[in-house]
Amino acid sequence: GQQLNQSPQSMFIQEGEDVSMNCTSSSIFNTWLWYKQDPGEGPVLLIALYKAGELTSNGRLTAQFGITRKDSFLNISASIPSDVGIYFCAGTSRKGKLIFGQGTELSVKP
Amino acid sequence: EPEVTQTPSHQVTQMGQEVILRCVPISNHLYFYWYRQILGQKVEFLVSFYNNEISEKSEIFDDQFSVERPDGSNFTLKIRSTKLEDSAMYFCASSDTGTDTQYFGPGTRLTVL
């Protein structure tokens, strides 16, 4: 079945540093989404990507949908302590279900 | 801003008991989903629902599971006879179109003893 490989699994960074994480797949996805999840809560949508090659920003966050529709990256610039959490990439299959990556756990040291 | 809501936030049940998890999707959305997340793992798709019928379901969604939209606002997930391995966070999500962005609820933590 379709799978997403997300890396890195975890990151420990200093406040103010930039962060980059990415997802790859052997399958093509229609839509690529990035979510953030805090402990005990549901995933919160950060950025949605709909077109191959699309580059979208949301404040300090920037994400791109790969030209082959098989990969995506998320960058966070000038990290702050509230960026702590688990970041998931997710791809939408043809029928609409979301396939999630394994997550990247981000820790930010003040 | 409209949001997906779920109740209860935490459900504790004995193995073999039936549980019903409830969701109120965003009001003008037409597509509804249930996902599951076992502690420390990724979010997994269970089932999608549109036009009062299941559109797609995963291998996890066996005969013990069922979904229903009993009225114009609620969307429920029923587990008929819970097993220990059903312990997880269950998330409801909804979207405007079948391939549009999905918005998640806060989840129900199910603990099966």
C-alpha cells in the first residue's frame, strides 16, 4: 500500500534556529498536508499543498509539494519554544483518505 | 472558526463491551473520516463516509466496527466488542470535498481494560 517516509524522526534544536523536515513516497499523492500535533490533542493543519511544485508559506512555515508529487518538505524559520510538538506529513489518496508519515518530534531549547 | 468536536474526551471500558464515539463534523462538510492513533505511533486511517455510506475502509475496520450518521450533525463510530488492542486515540475528521483538506477533532482517548 501507499506509505510515506518522514525524516528525521526527531530533532533537538536551539531557539532561533531554522528547521527542515521532509517526506518521500514511492506513490503519487493528489494533495500534501502538514499537521502539527501537541500531546493529547488532534492534528492541527499547518499547510496544504495542492499542485506539483507548489511552494506555500504560513508565517514562519514554508512547505513545497515536489514536482513528481512524491515528496514534500517543511521548513520552520527562527524556531520558538511553542514550535515544540510532533509534525506529520500526510498525503491524500485518490479516494480521499489520508496516509500519514511517522512524524518528526521537534524539541526547542530556549 | 468552525471546528470538529468529539465526545467523550476519554472513555474507559471493559474488554468485550460496546463503545460509541461521537463526532460533530464542521457543518457544511460532506465527507467524514475516522482515524486511530496508538500511543507513540502515527495516525492510521479507519474509514471514510460520504452520502450516508462507507466510501473506503482499512484492514483495521473489521466487522467489530461500524459508523453511522444518525442525524444531520452527528457522526459516530461504534466498536461492538472492544479488545485490549483497541486502546488508542480516535480522531474524527471532515472535509468539504473528497480530496480537500481534512480538519481533525481533538480526539477521544479509548482505554480498554
